[in-house]
Amino acid sequence: MTNIQTSKKATQPRDELLKARVSRAFKQRLQAAADSQGKTPSEAMRQALVEWMSRVQQAA
């Protein structure tokens, strides 16, 4: 049991770094999309979510 717990603790900072990288990259792509469309980032996010949901529904 302790080996599993220590391995989780050892990978946790790495996971946090990966999440931060993905988050940063996502925010940059979202900002770029918003700029190209002349929208605010929240409007671009809303549109991206609507498009994603429609793709999920079409695939089902």
C-alpha cells in the first residue's frame, strides 16, 4: 500500500505541471480563435462548446 501512495505523491506534481501546460495552451488557442473571430474569449468558448456538443450528438 505504501508503494502506491508514494508513487501517487511522486506523480502528483508532474500531473499538475501537465495540467498547467494544457491549460495555458488551451487559453492561448482560445484567445487566438477569439481574436480571429472578433469575439471575446467567453463567446469563443461558448461557441466551441456548442460545436463540440453537436459533434458528440452526431457521433452517437
